[in-house]
Amino acid sequence: MDISRKLGILVFHGVPAIIGGGIVYALSGESYAAVAVFEMLLIATAGAFLSR
């Protein structure tokens, strides 16, 4: 996998991390723990794609 594809995957996961983190924070009753779990799931899926 070339570097441009890896950067594209990171951007593809970075946007949901920013937008989704705010949504999860608002829906969870202002809990940073829920946001941390959401971010860890995104990091795990990005890592799975990048390790290929």
C-alpha cells in the first residue's frame, strides 16, 4: 500500500473522530469516557486498515 493511500485512510478516519467525538460527547451526557471508547474504536479500525 502506498503512502498516499495510507494518508487517505487516516483522513477518512480523522473526520469522524472530530465530528463523531462531539456527537458522542453530547449524546452520552457529557462523558469523556464514552468519547475515549469511541476514539479507541476508530484508532483500532484505522490500525487494521493500515496494517494490511
